[in-house]
Amino acid sequence: MRILFDNSTPRGLATALQPHIVVEARALGWDRLTNGELLVAAEAAGFEVIVTPDQNIRYQQNLAGRQIALVVSSKAQWLYVKKHLFEIAEAVNAANPGSYLEVEIRESGPTYKRFGVTSVITQK
């Protein structure tokens, strides 16, 4: 699977997503694109998932008919993200074309949201 990290996604997360191919938007010169432009460019380049901590993208973009999925973490700071690599990787692996999945990272543990339905993920 080809995964695109937006500008705020911690680089260290890529290790949890192996053997997927992970590319950073800034490495492609896409760091100044708007969310809509980024979705179009990523789809055209064959990416299947965008990973971002931008929680507003859900309200800004319509994913209906898109071939790309969005996985959103509620935190961008590596300090928090590194404790929930399994949950984020699980969300990436569950992504389907046009889907929006959110991993809400809380002190009490992460919550995984898909299509407005919320279920708690327990660590294995």
C-alpha cells in the first residue's frame, strides 16, 4: 500500500507501517498544497491512504467517490503518537477507498472511529 504523510505526521510512525511504502508530502514538494489539492495530487500519484493529524479535513473534504482513504490521528506530537502505533497501523490496514478513519488518542487509551461509529481498540 502507498501511504502519504502530510506535513504534521511524525516520521517515526513510518516504522509501524512496514512493509507499506510511506512518502512524506514535503519530499514531493507538496507541503504548500491545500487539503483539496493534496487529495487530488495523492490520488493521481497512486497513493491509497493519507495519514494526517488534521482533524478539520473531515469537514473540508468530501470523500465520496474517491479512491483514497484518510486516517487521522488526534495528536501530531510524537510523544503521544509513539504510544499508539498499533492502533494507527490497524486503522491504516482497515482503510478502504473513500473511507475516513480516526484514531483519537486520549490518556485513557485510543478510540477508533469509522463512518461515525466508535469502538474502543484495546492493545494486544
